[in-house]
Amino acid sequence: MKKRTFAAAVLTVLSALLLLAGLSFAEKITVVVFYPTVGTIKDLVILREQKLIDLPDLEVVGVYHEKEKTDYKESRAFAASQGLDWLTFHPVSAAIRAETVFQKNDCTPEFERIFDRADGMILFGGPDIPAYLYREKTSLLTIVTDPYRHFLEASFVFHLLGSDQNKDFKPFLDRRPDFPILGLCLGGQTLNVGTGGTLVQDIWSEVYGAATLEDAIALDRAAWHSDPYSRLLPQEGFSEFTLHEIRFNGDGRFPKEIAWDKKVHPLILSAHHQGTEKLGKGFRVIATSLDGKVVEAFEHEKYRHVLGLQFHPEAWFLFDRDYRTRFTPEDKKPISLASVLQEHPGGLDFHRKLWSWVCRAWQDEHRRR
């Protein structure tokens, strides 16, 4: 019998035995996402429809803690109404509190099971992280609305990557160092805090010295990071997001792997008032705002597919030509973000290369697993 035929026969027998035992080889690429709200699900649907996530055999598992404020019944109902059979939900009920985030805790066995099943993870955007998790006092401008979400996600990151807050802990990725993790906006901040880093609690006031919204408006548009007009004139319905360019520093592994020319400045979508300050364990900055004052992307030096972004490459309305919005009173007509992205030399091309890189990382990890 030829070696290949023999190997196939062995695999068939093993598969049959596993099926008899109630187990099976994972045929689909399994990606865990945190904060599986209706908005998050819609982002994933559009990314798949637009072929930015071009993986037919994809399974997405939405993970959340049962004590989070979000009512995930709405997410389940939405998924059912849309026939999204590739999406399932995994609530975590084990106890978690601020004091146990950076250590083995009651969630650790669940974290192990989720990690062992997954080929990759995405942490999505959201509200402010409690400053006490990164050992700082809380600014009057920090607004914490969902602490259990942060406890769960920061502790999972700690288990995955380790932290300066507990240097004796052996991180999960030591045994799967190519495992892909993507952090988006808050998700990027969670990667940083979960590994022992800190945050700027308000960019406009701490970085740019702005005391009022009018001060923020007077800044260069590249320094906005969220749209001040959405708060100053809420009756006008301006977007809370803003579009601006970022700059890669040329030292990063990620831009080299997507063959990105550092002279081209990607156009990105952001809406945040906090950002990375002191880097967490193992991270290095690979992109900043054009003025160099705000960290826009960072990657892990040891684990090659761990990437934190301080922007939103997943937002569904970036790719929907029917969606239009206004940013300032000077915008007399609503603007198509998809058209702006298409026309910018570092717009749609950057987003396509980013998601292609992510998908390849998921595929490679699935093959290894």
C-alpha cells in the first residue's frame, strides 16, 4: 500500500472512532468574536458579502459574559431571522471580578476550552475600560458602562498573552505562537491593558490640550479621532466617526507582510477618545497618527499574528455604497464613505489587504490545528 493511501486509511479509521465517541475533526475554520451584538454581527455579514472575509467554511462563535449589560437575546433573534447558521453563541457564567483578572480564576477552564477550539479571535470596539485595571486613578472623562465585559475580555487576553502584572503566568500562546488575535479600537486597548499596558484616558485634553469641544474642532482634522460636531450639535445628526490618515513607521512585520508602501498613508475610520499609552508586555508600535502623537497600530514581537488597531476596518457602512453621512456643517450633502474609501489611494486597497492577511492567518492556524 502506498504511504498516501495508508495515511488516508488511518485517518478514516480515526475519524470513525472519534465519531463513535461523539467527537469529530473540525472541518470549519472557527473564529471567536467578543461582544456579539447585532451591530457586530452586521459587520461580519457585510465583510463576508463584500468578500473581505472570503472563507466559505467559516464558523463564528460569539463569546460574552452572562453579567454583561448587553441583551444578547436580540443578537440571537437577529441571527435566527437572517438564517446565519454559521454563527453560534457561547455565554460564560463563571465568576470574574477585577481582583482576579490577572491570574488563574474561575473562567480559566472555559478560556482553555474556547482557545483549544478556535483558529482565531477578534475583539471588537466598545466603551471605556476601568482605569483601575491598569492601576491608574479614573479620570472624570472616563465613563465605564459595562465592567463585566472588560473583566472577561482583559482576563482572556492575559491568559492568551501574559502580562507585566503577573510575570510568572505561562500564556496560552506559548504552545500555539502563531494563533491570530485581532483587536479593533476598544479591542486593541484591551490587548494592551490585558498585557499590562496603560491608556490615555482622554486624547483631546491629555495629548492636545483641548479643554472644550470648540478647542477640539479648531485642531487639524487628523487630530480629531472622533467627530466633535456629533457632540456639539447632536440635532444635526453628524457621524460620531471620522476619517483620517495614519502613518506606518516602516519597522513593523505586518505592513511588510501585506507589502504596504510606508509612503502611502492608509485612510481609516475611527471613533474613540482613549488610546494606548504605555505598551503592554511584548508589543511594539507600528503605526501612528500623522502627527505621531496617537498610537494607531501595534503588533506582538513574539506572537506574529497578534495585531491591535485603534480604528474600525470592520464597520459595515465603510463598504455599503447606499450609506451616507455628514461630518461637519460644511458637508451640505451626505457623503458616501464607500466612495471616499474607493477614491483614496490608501483606502479600500489597505482594507482588502488587511482582511486578506487576517483570513490567511486563520487558514494557516486551522491547517496547523
